[in-house]
Amino acid sequence: MAGMSADPPHKRTTRLWHWTNAVAVIVMLMSGATISNAHRFLYWGQKGAMPEEAWLRVPRFPGWLTLPSHYDLSSAREWHLAFAWLFAFGFGAFLAASLLNGHFQRDLRVGRAGSRYHPLQKLIYCGLLFGMLPLLIGTGLTLSPGMNAAWPWLLDLFGGRQSARTIHFLLAGTMAAFLVGHVALVLVSGPARLMRSMLWGGEGTQ
Amino acid sequence: MIITRRTALIGATSLLAGCDRLNNSESFRGLTAKAERANFTIQRSLQDRMALAREFAPEQRSRVFRANGTRLPSGEDYARHAVEKFANWRVVVDGLVARPLSLSLPDLQKVPLRTQTTRHDCVEGWSAIGQWTGAPLKLILDAAGLKPSARFLVFHCADRMRGGVPYYESIDLLDAFHSQTILAWGLNGELLDVPHGAPVRLRVERQLGYKHAKYVQRIEAVADLAGVYGGKGGYWEDSTGYEWYAGI
């Protein structure tokens, strides 16, 4: 679409975060699938250990969706917890940079003319940035018994460790759905142009 | 640039293969191990030394407390102890201590007891709440008198794992002297049963289940974990690569 070529280039911070976050999200989804395979029942509340306490039995994720591709919980945990640093601190740095460089004010404010995004896109991106990502981090921290002792309010916020585990899993599923939809939309609406824009900053030289 | 389904598939497959290769690469795993170390350091700095694990009301206990790992240690020795109702069971405290101890079950029950209703979190993801009663480890360590060179406590257990390797676990002194760290001999108002670690198990409430060594027979104070079995501080740490610090 010709009208879209007026988009300003993506900021360097946006591009950098987009790709580091893409790596972190994919690694965390796949290692998370291995962790889910370790105990395929979800509970609500403080506790839950037996199938009869569960509200959902999760299907087993096949090897091509898990990291590592064979069942190896300790490796999956190591990947998951290492890339959590990239995920959380990358997100924090992007939030700070985007507030400072005006990206959010320009592109995400409702009703503001001159944004590069459609209102529906704004809604989805705001939901991701201010809803899903902080909640994924918060519920993830709540799964740690050490963090429960350090920050007991986490347990009150999410209503218990097993509730947090359920929310964490459902949000990860939503993230996976977003990822599929996002990649599909890029493929149908001009992969070359959009990839160029996210890799090198835009099409100003076209 | 045209991205076809074919190239996307090839890309995805090579990404998967690449991840598995990275998973087996020592230098990459060195990096993830550094991240694990950082998790430990950060948690310890966020956590007050004496910060307590959440304690629950009695009515919040799990109806069935799931038992995991060894449910019945093999071997004649343990079977004999079970028949004798653990009358001849001893917990030896030795290593870098001034006064080595050999404690019977009644000895442990004479120590001012602590009862706590806490949540047990398995590394696999489930949680169960139970009420534990036992002797604060701190009181036992004070009686034995740790030498200044002692930095870790190793818990030697009666259960034998694959290949006859004994189960063991270890904690540092910060957790050893924590007020909720107990040698538990009771669960939900009754003497500990065999699936849950009879007659004595460790409770170290701010860490995952595999740290809570069952069937404890010996507590050894050491300066360094390198010389103990596989050197990583625990059976699962040695055999499967689980983290020594299991606070996450």
C-alpha cells in the first residue's frame, strides 16, 4: 500500500528491542513448553498437586515445539531463567527509551493523528506492553519460592502460586497466538518491506 | 527478499537444530550457568536473610500431600529400621564440628519443637501444603558447634538412587540457620510416614522440593562441596543438572 510508505523509520531502540525480544520470547515459549510437559495440570489458588485438584489438563507439547527437543527439565529451566533476563531487562530498557524518545506519546496515544498504527494495532500493542508482558514477568516471579519469601505480596496479588502458574501459562499461550498472528500478518502485508523496516529502520531511501 | 513457506520451514528447522546444538555446547551452557549464578546472587540480595516463607492456616492444607521421589527406600537396613519403628535410627552430625553428635528420634523430639504449615513446591510445578513439626536445625548446629571453616551442610540419606548412589543434598549456612529450617519428624500431626521421608527429613522452605532431603542419617559440615560425591552439592545436581540453588 502506497499510503504506508510515509511511515517514519522505526527508532533504533525499537528495532533492537524487537529482535532481542523475539529471541527471548521464542526461547521462553519453547523452554516453557518443556516445563509444562513436566507436570501437565493447572490449578487455581495456593496449592495443587493431584489430577483431581486440577481445572485443566494440558496436552503434551511435541518435541518440535520444545527446547531442548527431548524432555530435559533442568536444561529447559536453565534456558528459561537465563533468557528471562533478556526478556525482563530488554523490556524495561525499551519502556524507558520509548518514554524518553516520544515513541509511546506519538504512536500509542488514542485519538492522536500522525500515529503509524491503526487503533486496533494500538490496542493490541498497549495490551502487550502494559498488560501481558508485566503480568508474564510478575507471575513468573511468583513461581519462585525464594521470591515468595522476599516479596510475599506477589502471592496476594495473584491469589497464590498455582493461580500465578495458571495465569503465566494462559498468557504464554496468548503470546504464542500473538506471535503466529503477527508473523502471518507480516507475511501477507509485504514481508520484504516490513522486514527491511524492522531491520534497517525504514524505507526512507526507497 | 521473498519468504516462502519452504524457506520459513527450513529456517525453523535449522533454528531447532541450532538450539539443540547450543544446548550441548559447553561454552553456551557456561553462559546459562552464569545466568543461574546471577539469579542466586540477585535473589539473595533481594531477600532478607531471615525472610520467611509464607505460612498457611491448618484448613489450607492439601487433602492428600503428594509424595515424590523415593517413596520406599530399598534395602534390608531401612526395612529393619521401619519394622523397629526407627527406634535405632540415628542422625549423626559430624564433619567440621567441635562436638560430633549422634541423635536418636527421642533426642530430636526433645529439642524445642517448631510447627509450621508451609507450601512444598516441586521443580515439576505442583504445590502441596502440609503442617511440619520438627527440631530447628539451628539448635542442633549450636549444640554441635560449627567450626569457622564450615560453610555448607551435607545431608546424607538412606535412600539409594539409580546405580545404588545414595541421595544427598546440601545447603549453605544462611539457610541452615534460618528459623524455618527444621529436621521434621511429623507431618499433619502424625509421625512422618515412609513416603514422606520417615523418620526424619529436612525442610528448607525457601527452596524447591528436591532440596528437602528425606531419610536423613547424617549431617556433615564441610568447607567445600567439590569433594562430596559428584561435587555439585546434590544427587539431582550431579546426575541431571538441576540447580544447586533451588529458590526459583
